[in-house]
Amino acid sequence: MSISLREINKITDYEWEIPVSHRRDMRVSVKIFATRKILEEALEDLSIEQAINSATLPGWAGPIVVMPDLHQGYGFPIGGVGAALYPSGVISPGAIGYDINCGVRLMSTNIILDDVSTLLDGLAYELDQACPSGVGTSGGIHLSNAELDAVCRQGSRWALKKGMATEQDIRRTEDEGCLEGADPTSISNRARERGRTQLGTLGSGNHFLEIDQVEQIFDPEAAQAMGLWEGCLAVMLHCGSRGLGHQVCTDYVQTFQRVSQKFGITLPDRELVCAPLDSNEGQSYLAAMRSAANYAFCNRQILAHTIRSVFDRVLVGKIPPFQIQQVYDITHNMGKIETHTIDGRKVKVCVHRKGATRSFGPDNPILPPEYQKFGQPVLVPGSMGTQSWVMVGTERSMEVAYGSCCHGAGRVLSRSQAKRTIRGERLKSALESEGILIRSGSMPGLAEEAPQAYKDVNQVVDAVTGAGLARKVASLRPVVVIKG
């Protein structure tokens, strides 16, 4: 059953609602943060229908929330957020995503672009060589079973113990780079096999490593706290839990499909398979998901250490002394146990954020002290040839969106559509004519991630700032892009 724009209630220019009365099986409403143009485009795929289907699951504490970078996903829309009562609600692997703890890390520098203009090509080459990318790629770290267990339990702190992180890195990572309650015995042997050799690797698809230039500052005080200065370089990294996380999701989707009948949950779409959070299956998935999340935190931390090493090797002695410090590491594709105020009362919930990031407002004690005045950094990457954004969370986001925000631009073309309509070689030439160095292992893979395959990230950002879910701090423009 499709839905039309006239069936969606307009609240403001940036907020829309599908009431619970829209369909008899809906248990909660659907709240959409988007402009009219973005919403009209979203109605062309199944993302809104997926949000409505998701609203039929039992145990939600409030409405399903959808961000303006929404697009069709597996069961649950990408850009979707749901808060399940804890522990009486359900958890759905499809509402968290296959790439568990896919996330973005930003590092700032005091390096002026003009100082490295003649060195960028060599820097790009060395980064590409040092940060393995591509489907199934292995890295230089091969873990024993015991070491893999330690990574899954300790997250970024495993890298700290190995000399590949600083205390500031840990402090400026969401959850300090480690989720409590991880249990690596809950992941399959196949997941372990895939994860044992992939630590410190970038992956493929929309994962990337970029060198950006800070283009414009909108909040000088917040930018200064983050070490962002107009004209200086920054490094942005986007990747996740690699094959280990993907296998965890695959395994538990299959498990939940086998046992779903015993919980008596009626599903409008079998891709939304779920289990009660307090069931053995639900608790086992939570422990496995947290293990994969910690693996992803450690993966990005090791890549950050590798990036710093490459900068030192290529640039030291050739430009003025420089430093590279972490701004923040933020996750999407995660289920988090949090407390939110819903309908005037504080409720403990499991927040499913699929293709959506946390956007906690100022004065939240879980934030690093240097950011509590401003709110949590929110990192929104563009798409190779477009701007990326640094923002901070707001109190309004806490009130209306479970402390959540968009995570990127959001696709408008599937990967197969992009490959049919865009030539990777032409795209590479066009981007390089704009002064953006491209390193990619595959021209078809590059075409999949063309800017034309994505929404206009500036329109997405304008929608979340218009809705009050985040505030702009700085915009970045790409200088070097490395893709799998």
C-alpha cells in the first residue's frame, strides 16, 4: 500500500507526520524531518513505506523518526530512528543495519593547503597504500582468537594499549570507543574468520578516506575548541566493522527468522524480524552487536594511527611543524541503551539508529568536557565532489528526535543504477579538473559513489538545521579522495 503526500500532515516546513490512524496496524506515528522537495523524492522509493511498516512493531516508546537523508534500506529505512522500551520492547537487526557501527572520524590539522600543494599527490599515494581498501581486503594485523576477543571487548582501548591511540582520541570518541556488555562468544566462527584479518582496513562501497580543507567557519568558538581553522586541512574517515559486523547481522537475521513465530509478532515485512530485548535471542544479538561495534571503533582508531604515521613520513621536514588531533568519532548503525524524555517522562530505551547519528545537546555529562558547552560534534560527509559538514547537537534534537541527526547525503540512485548511467573514468577526470585528487581501486566502484548518486548534502543539512536538530560549525571541501 503506497502513501501520497496529501496523506502526510505538515507540521512545519521541515517537519511532517504520518499519524497512527493512517494504517490499522500502526502502533506509533512516523515523524519525518525533511523539506517538501526531499519528501516528494523519498515517496518515489519504499523508504516511507518502510517507516510505516516499522511503526507496527511492538514496544516502541514513541514515534519512528526519519531524517532527511532517508532512502530505502533492508526492512527499516536508512535515516530511520526508533526507540524501543527497555527491556520490554524488541530489537531488530534490520533496524540497526548490516555494517554495525559504520561511522565517521574527523581529525583536524594546522597544515595550510598551500604548504602541501606540491606534496599532495605523494601523500595521496602513500595513504592509499597504507590504508588497505576494497571488498574483503585484509590488512597487516592478523589476530589470534584471544586477540580478536580482546578487540571485541575493549574497542579503541585495545589500540591504546598497543600504542596506536592517545587518551584524547579515546575521550573524543563516542562512548570512549567501547560499548559495555560485548560478548565475543555470541559471534559465529564465520564472523570471527572474516574479522581476524580485516582490522585497520577501509573497506569498499561508500567507505572513504578524504583530505579536506576547512572552507568556512560558522561558529568560531566551537570550531576553535575542535581545532578547525579556515584554510587548514582536515582528514575525514568513513568505515565500519567490515566483514565481522556484516556477518553478525546476517547470522542474527537468520536466527530471528527461525524463532520469530514463538514470540507471536506479526510482521508486515519479514526483513523487520525482531526479538524481545529481554529474550535470550535479543540479549545474544545485543552482545554480538556490541562486539562488532567495538571492533569498528578499534578499526577506525588503527586507521587514524596509520594516517598520522603517513603524514609524518611524507611531510616532516618539508613543511612547518604540524599536529593532527582528533575532533570526534561518531557512529551510525547502532542500538544504544539510553534514557530520553518521552511524553514528559524519562524512559529507558534501546535507540535504533540506522544511517542516523547521535546529536546530543549541550551540558550532557557523557560528552568530553571541551564540548559540553557546545553539544556533541555531528559529522556529515558529502559525496566526493561536494561539501562535508561539521555541526553540533541541540537540546531540540533531544526533545523531538531521541538526540539524533542525519548521517550523510543519502542515496537517490542505487549502486546498479549509478553504474549504468555514470562512467567512472569520466567522473574521475571531472573531479580532478575541479582540483580533487582521486585514488580508487575500481572505476565501476567509483561510479557507484558519484555525487549524482546522492542527494544534495547542503539541502539535507539545511533541513536538519531548519528543524533545529543541529547547528552548523564548519564546512569542508574535498582535496583528496581515496575509495576502495
